[in-house]
Amino acid sequence: EGGTVLGRGPGPRGAGGCAAADGIAGGHMASSSAQSLRLRPAAALCARRLLIICLLLAAVGAALFSDFLLTLRSSGDWFSTGTADGKEAEIEASRLESATSLKVGDPVVVRQDFLSDSTDPISLQVGLRGRVIKVDSEGDAELLFAGLGREWVYGANFGNLAIVRQSSSGSSSGGGGSSSSSSSSRSSVGSPSAPAPARAADDDESLPPKRPPPKQQLALRPAPPPGPPPAPLPRPALAPAPLEEDERADGSSARPEARTSKRQAVLYRKDVECGLQVMDFGHLQTPEECDMMVADVPECGRFFMFSQSHPDWKCRCCAPDAENEGPKTPNWAVYQVQTLGAAKEKPEPGPGGGGGKEKYKVVVHSKRHECDEQAFNFGYAATPAKCDALVAGKAECGAHFMFSKDHPDWACRCCTRDGADDGPASVNWDVFVVQATLPENRRARPPVGVTDPLVNLPIAEGPRPKWLVKDDGLVIDGRANPEMGGGILILQAVLMDASKGWGKKQGFRPRWLRAILAANRAHARKYGHALILRGKPTQPQLTPWQVKQCGKKSPDQCTTDNERENFNWEKHLMLAEYLHSPQNFSHVMMLDADAAFIQQDHNTLKLISDILDGKGKDLFLTDEDWLKYGEGRINGGLILAKNTPFTRGLFLDTFDAHVLGPVPLKKGRIGVETLVCSSNEQICLNDLWKGGKGAHFAEHTMLAGGTKWNHGAESGGFDEPGVEILHFMGGAKGTADKVLCDGSRDVTGEGPTGYGCKT
């Protein structure tokens, strides 16, 4: 009791208290045995406390030392890799060298997980060891990793590798054959002094104990967790070679004579192993049997290792060019493959520059651009090679993908079949060509050089009429006697703009556009009209005043900024050109390429020309009366001109005024004193109509209701019998094919498989 009280003295409980107890016990034990007995429990309690404290300090010290080792290893002073028997082998820092460059034969170890750079990349894990078997002209290396085969690694990824140099003793760690335990184990069973590989799971239990695998087996796999013996290396899916006396049912030999001849194995080097192994063929009885098995496997080189005294150590083939530099080990020997008919040859070099896997080579289709149209987002992909493999397996993708090497986290994205070209510029994206094999319908088309402006438009076959202007194309000439001239001509301008809504360089034309052109062709064919298309704008597109307004903008940017207005002015130029044609057409109609004839049971153009004749007018225009405030406002999407001096002069005047811009056109051909057309052509027509030019313009012109003759499709009209022409302006364009092909009636005259409606 007294000891307990004294043990609670000042200071930390335990240390100070125990010191006090010990002092009392030591100072008073001789004077009183009873008192000594009372103090013994206190001393024992203090001893137990001290023991617990020591154990705790030891545990903390061990943890700190373990953290120190982990830090040391991660910093490169040590490196851990695995052995086939599950034990770790430490590679000292003095044996690791930065892989800034590699040469053939260098043994390497993976220091950081990364993907290989082969056509089909795989993950290379920390601790994996291999050997360089090829270095190409670009400095990239092909390595052989046992159990994985050949993989390419770009020079940029060499930092993930380290070169393993031989230790000063000349032996690899983890495979020494001179340990006392191994010697004792071998002598106890009467086996040779050389070490055998670790026992595989399927080994015969009656076999004597075996030492760890050969030294170079350290390169075959990372360390497995402790537990049962590791599974054997993969065996080739080959049946054992038939015995010599085997015969087929027809009496012929079951295998070529060269494979059945008892050719003696040829020893290459004695008491050594392969420099690097590739495959384990299991327990074979003779080197001749091993020879025949190795000869059938292309991944093997022309040499194998075999122990005649311990065939249970298994037949193992050497990697190509790895028959030398193996560790010296008694009872192992390296043999040269002798089997005829399957003599080992080095693999034929592929496009990647070596045997085995090809090195993935990127092919950039469009640098610093995105896809024009994306088909699928695959999410994160580490490299273009990985993205390539993903895209190849997706049927919705075309032959191109976009990938950011600087930002792979932006995802791998494939382009549509026709969506690789003309995408927006972007400094971080590139468009690549898929290198994996693709089906015929997904392969990349040859790059487009000079684009045919009429590509995939319904241009008639046969000789091109001489009366066509510029690069225009004839769709149909339904006139009874074209050589005699006359008749009605329909003009449409299908110009590829920056938005690519009307088509793309590689020939894609949207279904809505094809449906409209097919409907107009059907109408022209049925009622004897001619229809031509213009696919290329007149050059130069920019007028002098537009160039001045653009200031310091680039010519391309200036052209894009003025594109819409200039494309509309192309219509007036076409009217002027064909009203002066030697064909002497009676009427020329300019119809926007997003407007379609929808009444195929009567001749719409004949109705309009009759109205003009009845009113004594030369020019037929329509307003936008289907809109709330559109009545009386001219829409330039439909212009029908009777071929007269007025119309021939009118469109020359309007186009000349456009070229002059803010500078007035003086004394025009139609008699207008001053004409300014510095905006779009529709405003110019409205100014002529409402701007006090009646004596020169309005007296020759009639303005009809658009509801009947030029109806905006956004408000319907297809099923209304009073609508002659349906105009799919703006956002309504995308509905044209659904209306004209898939609606209540097909106005293309070709059905679902024709040019206009096929999908």
C-alpha cells in the first residue's frame, strides 16, 4: 500500500513513480523484511510498465525505418522487382542507370507504370524487366518482355525505364547457386549441384525438392503475393509431337520426314542459361523433344536451355539474340534448334521496323484542328495509339479521330465518315488518321486537292453544253429542242460556305439538299425546263470597298465575314449572265437552293409566265406575307425574269452597284440616275421597289404573295394545295428531306432509294 502511494509521487506517472519506488525498496529492504514485501508489487508494476514502453518504442522505430526504406526505394536508391518464387529481389542504386538512350542488348527494368507505344498498347508495370532487341533510326526501342512479348517504347518514354547493369560479382540477385541451404537441400536428395527452377503447381509430388528458378527467371514476372508456388509459365497450345511411327489413315506420315528424323541435339554452350527466356514448355524428357517444341513457336529464338540431368527443370526457349550473356549455372546447357522444316528465322520486319508488334506511328491528317463533326466521345485515352484502337472498334466512327497530346484528359473523339475536314482551328487538338485496319466503307478517302465544286450534285452525264457559263453544271435539259434555244431556265447556286451546311470538300451533301434538288429536277424534267447549278462563287469575291472595310483582317477572314452577302449577290450575276446567253431563253428563274417545287401535277413556271404576260410585266417577285409584318417586303429567294431589255440591264446595274458599294452608280442601264447597293441584294430590290424609282423599276415589276409562290416552310404549307413553292429557310432546312421524302407524298419522283431520299 505504501509502495502504491509512493509510486504516485510528482512527475510523469510510471517513470518518476517507479524511480521513487525503486529508491524506497533499495533503501529500506535491509531494515524491514515486511516493508520489503509490501514494496515488491510496486517494483513489479514499474517493470511491466517499462517493458510496455520499450515495446511501443520498438514498434514506432520499426515503422519509421520501414517508411525510410520506402522513401529510399521510391527515390531510386533501391528498386524492388519480383522473382518467380514470390521473393523480392532488391536492385541497388549503383546498378540502375537512367535510360536516356538504349542500345541493343541493354537489360532494363520498368520504374514507373506506363503504356507501351505499340500498335496495340499494353500496360507495362513497375518491376517488369526485359531486354532491348532493336533500336530504330528514330531512337525508339523494341523490347522483349518475357511473358508479354515484344513491345515498342518511344524515346520520350525512356524515362520510365532504367538500365540494369551487372553487379561487380557478375551474378544477378535472387539466383545464387552457392547458398548453404541450397547445397544442403540438393545433397540430401542426391541431385546435382546445379539449381533447378521452382516447382510449378503441376509438378509431380514425388520429385525431389528444387531450388529457386534460374537467375534470369527474375525477369519473367513481378512478385506474386506469398502463398502457394507460382503457376508455371504459359505453355504453347501445341500437342506433343507425334512419335515417329505414327501414321495417318491414308498411310502417309503424320508429320514431315524432316520432323521425324532423329536428329541429335547440338550443344551450343554448357553450364550456362539463356540471357533471357521467353517461354516454358514444361517437363520434356530429352533435348530433342524440346528442340521440336521450340521450333514451332515464333516468339522463341533459335536456341533453348535444357538440363539433361534434370529434365524436370523443364524446356525453356531463349529470346531472339539472347543465347549469350546468360549466368553460369551447372547442369544447364544452351542448345541450338536443329529441327528441319521449322528452323527458326528472325521475324520479318513489319511496317513498324521490326518483328513482333509494329511501333505505332501517328499520321496527322489536320494539325491544330478539330473534327468538323464528331461521332463519339470515348473518354480518357492516354495516347493516340490507344485512341486509335478504340476508334477502330466503333462502327459509328469514320477513319479519323481528334486527340490532344497536351491534354489527353480532354478525351479521345472520333470524326464522322465525312467529318474530318474543315473543322475549327484549335492550337491543342490534332486530327489523326486511324492506323488500325478498317472495313472498306470506313477507310479514309484520298486527300482532296482541288475540290470539284459540283461534287455529289446531280449533274447530268454526257458532254457538257457549250453555252454553260464558268464552271456551272447541267442537271437536266427537258426542252424538246435544246439546239434551237428558248424555253425556261432554272438557276440555283449551291455554294459551299464556311458553315459547311451545303456540303463538304470530300463530297458529302446533306439529305435535305439532295431532296430539294431531286424535286426540282423532277419538275424540270416533267415540264420541259432546263436546270443548272453553280457550285463555285465568282472570283474575286471581295469588292474593293469590302477590302477597305476589313482593314487589317486577313483575306480569309474578310472573305468569311462577307461571304453570305456576296453569295446572295452571285444570284444577280447569274441572272445577268444567262439572260445574255446565246440560248435566248424566254424566261430565266433564280431560285434559292433551299426552295423546292412541290406541285408536280401542274407546270408552276408556266402559270407564273402567263401571269406576267397578262399583266404586261417583265419581272416576278414575291413578298413574305406568310409572316405577320412581311406583306410588301420582297424576299429575294425567287426571281423570275422575262428575257427583255429591262431585265438584261437591271441585273447588270444591280451587280455593278454592289461592286461600287457606297459610291453611287450613275445613269444605270435601266434609267435610274443614282443607285446605291452597299448591303444585301434583297435590300437593294426593296429600295428600287419603294424608293421612288417607279418609272424605271416598279412599272416593269410585279410583287406576288409569298404564301402561294414562295412559302416559308417554318409555317408548314406542304399539304396545302395552294402552295406552289416551299422555301426551307434558316432552321427549316433540316426538315426538307422529312417533308419531301418521308411526308404524305414523294415529290422527288425517285422513291426512297433515289438520289434525293437515300440515306
